[in-house]
Amino acid sequence: MLFSTPGSYQPFFILRDERGECCFFLTSELISNLNSYFEPPPRRCGLEHALGILSLSTKYEVVYLKRRALSHLATAYPSTLDGWRNRLDFSTFQPISEYCIPYARTNIPKSLSVLKILNQVGATWLLPAAFYECCKYDLKDLITNPAWMDGFDDGLKNTILIGYNKQVQEARRILRFLHCPPNGNCGQPSVCLEVRRQHADSSFSSWDMNDPFSIWDAGDWDLLEEMCGPCIVASKRIHAEDCAELWNRLPSLYNLPTWEKMMELRDSSML
């Protein structure tokens, strides 16, 4: 991209980067002192703005802009399970929220771009959530999308494909509370067992088996209302424990370091 100052003797300069990224980056750099453009969270921004500024601020070593971009992206690609579940409320830009309905395929290039840029700049602590997001799409839609086929990194492709299969396996494990025997204090073992069996069968045929954190959500507990109180309490406890345990292991699904190691990297990067 070419820049010059008309009517002056100042030399022009050339940035050999994508036009959109240059516009976001230079605008944030030139007018940031006006407090009107690309302010830190909780101020709003656009996903494309955050990615473009992150990419070029890393390349040209503009540290304060890099920190701001990472802070914005962390609101939609968090390091905690609560953060992931509440990302629609706390993200400073509109996060992707539809993955398997027909028009969701239009979001695939955005998710792949997020993953590509985070990987390029070494923001590994944001990668688990970004990989998880990519693996939530319908697999056929994902691998036939032009953004996937047109030069997307082969290493990232392999990690997504492996991660997709692992997320399906983890969804089965998240639903194990539906296969547990009735609680020891259960007063109606045959009823509770049958209720679990019925919903286990329907859940395992769910369209979102690649989304273990959402395959059973808060509203689904109403389906078990015929179970006794002790069995419902035990089921909720097992489900919550398994979700927390999966989040702790989430980086390993994509061959990433532990959360602890990535948090150390994050802390050093944000200094």
C-alpha cells in the first residue's frame, strides 16, 4: 500500500501488506491520541480491526497496539470455561455464534483467519478457544470452503481435523452422567434409569456432537424432571465436573502446552 503527503516535501512510503490491515493499523497509530479509535476493552471494536492491527503491530513492533488487539481478542477467545460460555455478553466485537445452520458457512473464513493470525503472532493462549470454534463447524462445510482449500496452513488443517474427532469423543464423555447408575438415595431406580436411557439415545444422535460444552445446556435439565431429586443433583455435579476437567485438558486436544504454561507466556507478552 502506497502513502504520500500531497503538496509537501515529505517522502512517501510503501507498506507491502494487505490494504485492509494497513488502513486499520495506520488509523489506530495516527489518531489513537484522540481517544476515538481502537481503545482498550470494554470499548467496542470490529473483529477485522483487531486482527489487522494485531498482525501489523506485531510485524512493526508497536507494542501498545499489540496489547490492545490481544485484549480485545481475549474477550471472545478466553482462557476460562466461564469466559467461553459468556463470550456473547463480554466480547468487545460480535463473536461468531452459529456454526452448523446453512448460512453459518459464511463465517468459516473469519474463524480460519482468527486461527491463522493468532498462530502467526504466537498468541498460543488464545488458540484453544479458536481451535474449538473451528471444530464446531460442519466438517464437510469446513473442508470444502474456499478459505480452507486456498492455501490454508497444512499444519493447522491437520490439527483441526484431529481436534474435530477428539471433540466428538469428548462429547460422549460429557454425557456420561446419563449412563451413571441411580444415586444411592434414589427412591425410584427403574424410573430414573429409564429417563436417562431415553435421553442418552437422543443426545448421542445430536447434530452438535462436535460441541461438547453445548451438547447439554442449562435448559436440557428440564428433560430429566421425572427423575428424583438426588439423581438430578448427582447428574448436575458429574456434568459440571466433567466440563471443568475437559476445559483443563482442552489445549491437549490441539497439541498445545498446558494452560499454566500458556498463561505464563501471556503474562510476559502483555508486559
